[in-house]
Amino acid sequence: MQTRISPRRALLLAPLLLVTLGGAPAVAQVACGDTITGSVALVSDLDCTGSGLLVGADKVTIDLNGFTLRGDGDLEDVGIDNGGGFDRLTIQNGRVEEFGEGISIGGDAQQASVQDVVVFGCASDGIDLNDSDLARITGTLVTANGGAGLQIGENATGNRFEKSAAVGNVGPGVEIHGSENSVLKSELTLNGDGALVLGNANTLSGNAAYRNEDDGLEVRGDDTEVRKNAVFGNLGEGIEVDDASNAWLERNTASGNGENGIWVDGASSGARLVRNTTQGNDFQGIQIDPEPTGSVLERNTSSGNLLAGLQVFAPGTVLKKNTATANGGRGIAATSPIDGGGNRASFNPDADCEGVVCQ
């Protein structure tokens, strides 16, 4: 059971923390720039000119306890810094704001946890998992940061951003350079891109990516899975696959975006688009540029888009059982495709189908 400090004593000792060492709670004064080797809980806001707190041991818990760890906006400073790579760090229950980076976890740290934290107004990235494996970020808001909300580094694998939100960051809400990371059931809005995936074998599933300044979801890494996302009202593409191999897009909804609902371009190969819905986008519902190879479009539905429902310029693209209805241009238009049959189109004013036979 944690010892409680009276409000009067907290004022006399502030800024203080309750520190648990060897299982017994004890009071110790902790200041900005200190190295934390036991589990701590803030008892007041902590305002720092310079660095915040440095992690110095495995299995540390930093409980912000509803309070704020605040910097002065210097680009070089970090709010909570685990650059030493200590494992099983937990950060929870409060705010980290106005540092260069809010939270930085690196040094091959394993199994960090960030729970119910707001990271606000940092000059660069809100949270930087620069060299971290198996971290889990849940119930957390990264907002109004000058870089990415969450940046996952090139050597970071197996990390999860889940049931969290990235809102109003200058860069992407989530930017992923590493492999086998996941963004799950999260809100990505008012950022540069909602999510930018540069590494391989990552997963975006069950997210809402909307009203971002560029694309909702941008995929540039190979073997990326994009499933069951709602992508709407972005100023650029809903979902873009660019220079990526073996992207799998399934059961996504892309609507009301400023450009294409889904766009596959560059030297992409082996993209598979299955059961996606595109509706009311300002360009095409789905567009495949001339350069991609080996794409498969199966059971997708496009309706009410300003231009074509499905516009496929890449020869050899497989089209099977797609439906295009009431688009502003053509329904389905394809250059030298492989017609898998079962395509349907109706109420498209230019032509229902070109290059495939439609029912």
C-alpha cells in the first residue's frame, strides 16, 4: 500500500516523488535530470529547464499520477529518457509536454509499456521508440508535436500502438521505419499523414485515419497488411501504396478523400486489394498506375467517386468480381488486364466497363 503525503508536506518538499525501493515505500527528493532506479509516483507537477527524468534500471515504473512533467521546449531535451536500454519500463497516468522529445526509448530496450499518457507540444517527436522491441502503447494520446506523434525506428520490432490516438502532429501521426510493428484500433487525425509505413511486415488494422493534411495511410514498406481501417476526409489519398511489394489491403473503407480512395503507384508489385469499399472520393475510387506489376483486385466496391470507380493502367492486373456503381466517370476501365470474371458496373455515365466484361 502506497504511503500518502499530506498536501502541506507535499508543498514543503515539492517537487517530490514517492519512491518504492525493495518493496518498501520511502520519500526521496527527485529533481529534473535525476536518474530513476526505483518505481516512482509524482505528487505534483514537475517543471524542468533542461532534461526530465533518466531511466537507470530494469523494471522501473514512472507513475505520473495525474500530474505533468513539463519542459521548456528545448529541442535537445527529453522528458523521459530510456536511451540506456533498460527493460520493462512502465510509464503511466499523466502528461509529458514541451520537451524536444516527450518519451525516448532505445538501446535495445525490451517490453516497455506506456499507458494512459498524454504527450503534448514537443518540438520533435512525441514518443520515439528508436531502438525498442515489444513495447506496448495503450490508451495514450500524442498530440501537437513538431515531428511525428509516434516514431518507431529502423531497428525497432514488435511494438504496438493500440487503442490510442495521434492528433494534430506536424509529421505523421505514426511513422514506422522498423519491421513487424502494429497500429491497432487507434485514431489518426489532423496530422501530416495519418500513418507512414517505411519498414517491412508491419500491420495497420482497425484504425480511423481522417482529416489528415496528406494521406490517411501511406505504405512504402514491403509485406504490409492494411485491414479494416476507416480512412476518410483526408486531403490527399485515402490509402497509398508506393514502391512497396506484397501489400495486402482488405476490408478497408476509403471515403470522401481529396484524391483517390486507394492508389497503387511507383514500382509496387504483388499488391492484393480484396473487399475494400471506396466511396465519394474526389478522384478515382481505386487507381493502379502503369508501373506496378502483379496487382490483384477482387470483390472491391466503388461508388459515387467523382471520376472512375476503378481505373487500372497497369497491364496484367487481375480484376475479379469487383462492383462499380454511379461514379462520375467510367465504372471499371483497365488496360490489358487479366479478366477474372464476375465484374459488375452500372449507372456510370462515361462507360460502365472498358477492358473487362461486366455483368
